[in-house]
Amino acid sequence: MTARPLGAAELLRSVGLLADGPAAWGTPVRSNRPGVYVIELPSPPQAAPVDFEAVGRWLERVPGLTLDGATPTGRELAARLHRFWLPDQPVLYVGMSAASIGARVAAYHRTPLGDPRPHAGGYWLKTLSGLDRLRVWWAETAAAEEYEDGLLSAFAEGVPAEVAAALHDPAVVLPFANLQTADGVRKDHGIRGALLAREPVGPATPAERRAAAARATAGGASTSRATGVLRSERVLRRPRSAADRAAPTQGRNAVRPPTRLTEAGLSALRAELGELTTVARPAVVARIKAARELGDLKENSEYQEARREQSFLEGRVQAIEELLRHVEIIEGGSDEGRVRLGSTVVVEHDGVEATYAVVGTNESDPVGGKVSIGSPIGAALLGKAEGDEFEVVTPSGRLRYRIVAVR
């Protein structure tokens, strides 16, 4: 069957749902039940109608945004967005809510471009001009997540192969404003730090609250009689101590520690990633497609099982890709005769010798003779030399070892 574009209502019907709507973008979606929704742009242009002023405001609002690791100009960022536009495809976004469709769409509409809350999903939509032409269709269902996946798959099937091949990332075909599949497979768009980071606000001290109340009283502000909380837009922050300032950064901007691997470990991870992406992923996608054709996604056990398998698979793919982005190769040998990461050590316990390779946490395989520096024996080995003795505390008691050789 020839691939062809589907409008929002037709897309919903293609997975067996009854479409409701449309509602103009920015007007209430009258549903307070769980379900899915589809946003479309009737008669879409051949090129992405990117609003350069909106993109400029986005860059000003989020100065830490990068494109392929560098700070982009507005035109460079707009050009990258153009590379994900699908001509003739009216559907721009597919979303879901496990609680209330109307509340989710309203939150989506009022979230400024660059803000993470109340709902930042599909924020690319806010980079376009002519948003007043958008229409929202929806369908109530208790199986919102399953039908969201079905809608995204049905959308991809309606995109001609030659059109998909022209995308910046032809491997992940999604509506323009969808940045990842229901299982977390992301478009490779190169944009990082696109949303403002929100730091938690620490509690004010009693002294600060009293001082603020005094200042507010002098300035005419009031407090709530019921709670005593100051009615003011000023946010009080607990002063950072020296320990706070010295502590490592947490959250979105935290520096990820390196993935320490031997050459063999790196090869094994690459081989696993290749197997997952070239063999396992196509197989599970085929299973999902076959199961979807059986109908009734909510009660379809084969579909549910295939989706769970896909979720696990994609989670592992993302984990490996993240590890490989921060690889630090461990060289073998010792440090002037002392055990270090990458050393091979022969130890003796109760007259029995065993050989261990000291590796990073991602290669740990005690049965295979690889001990992690995070394990009790691995940590105890570090810095030791031939002839040294050491003890390791285990659930069965203290075990005493002697190092026979370090290489």
C-alpha cells in the first residue's frame, strides 16, 4: 500500500479510536478523561514555517542552548528545525494524558518556549508561525500510552520512504514536534540544553522570614492571616554555606564521570549495541506491528509483551550510548608494581590461587575473573604490591588474601 499523509481525525480512526474535535489551538479541549490528542496544521506548507523571532527569543531565554556542541545563531537553529519538517504531513504532534486530555493540552499551550513547566513536551511546535491555524483532535481511552505508540507508528507508516530519507535523522520518523517515541527513542537533532534548568529553592531561615516580613510591612505588603506566609513575589533563598559551594553540581548540569573500560570491554559494548540496533530492534518492531494488527491494544497481550520488550531494549540502547559517549580506556599493567585499574592480580587465599582483572564498574564479572573497583575485593586490591596481605569483609566473615603477583 502506498504511504500517504493522514489528517489528525483519520490518524485516530486508523488505530480504531473515535475522533472528537476539532478545537482551535488555545481554546479548551472539552475532555477531563485520559486519552490521546493530535495537533494538526491543515494544508501544511512545503517548508517549515519557522518563526525567526520566536527562535531568537528562545536563544535569548536559554543562553546555554547548543547545537552540535556549539552555540548556534538563530539561522543555524532554524535550519536544523527545517531538516525535520515533513512536507504534506498535517500532523505536527501526538500526545497523551493518563489523567485529563483537556488539562494536558491547556498546560502545553501556556508553557513558554524554553520553559520546562508546566508541560514542555513538543516544544518545537512553539518555534512555528501561524499557530492560530492549529487544530486539536482527541480521543478518550484508558490505554493512552498504548494508543500513543500506535498513533506514532501509524504516522511513520504514512511517510513515504523518500521523504523520510531526506530528514536529518531518517532513522526516527515522527511528527515534527515529537522528539521521541513512546518508548524513549529520541530524534538525533543535536540540540542540547533547550530548556531552562530549574534549581530547587531552599527554605528561608526564621530570621530571614522575620526580616522579610518587616521589610514587607514597611513597604505595604501583607501576610496571610491563615498561614502567616508573606504575600510577595520575592523568593527567599537560604544562603549557601562554604560546604554548599564546594559540593559538586547536581541535576541537569552535573558532570558525568567517565566510563572506564578496557579495550575488550569497549569492544563488547559496541558489539552489544550493534546487535540491539540491527537485529533485536527490527525484530521487536515487527512483532509490535503484527500484534497491533490483531486489534484492541488494551486487551492485546502479545502487543503488551512486545511493548515491554521494546521498552527494555531501548532503555539498554540508551544506556550503552550514554556510556560510550564518556569512554576512558583503561591501560593494562601496574603502577610501579602496585595494583591499579587495569591490572591483573594473582591472589592466594587458604592455599588456593585465583587471578583477577581489576576493572571499572561497567565490566564487573566476578565469575569471569573481573572484579570492579567498587567491589570490596577490588577496592582492597588498589595500591597493593606483590607480597602484601589484606582482608576483605564479606557476608560470611573476614577473608584474608595475599598478593602473589601483579602484572
